[in-house]
Amino acid sequence: MSQHRSLRAVKTAGGKRNVLKRFERVALLKKRGLWKPGDRITGLPKTKPENI
């Protein structure tokens, strides 16, 4: 039995991601000046990647 097209592994090396990991969000917020050391890591505001 063959596997359906939608379930096959897609090349993720060059694919776009619209969800950031926590450390990526913190780095992006630091760059934008919206996060300072001592701020909580949980409950971060929603952020979009820069390359959109």
C-alpha cells in the first residue's frame, strides 16, 4: 500500500515556518526592544517571523 501525498515528508530545510520556538521569540523580541532581562519567559506576546 502506498502512502498518501499529504503524509510524505516534505523538505523542511528550505520550508517556511510560521511558528517560532520560545528562544527564537525571545531573541526577536530582544532585537525589537520589547523584552528585557528579568521579564518572564512564559506568556510572551505573539510574534511573526521577520521574513514574512
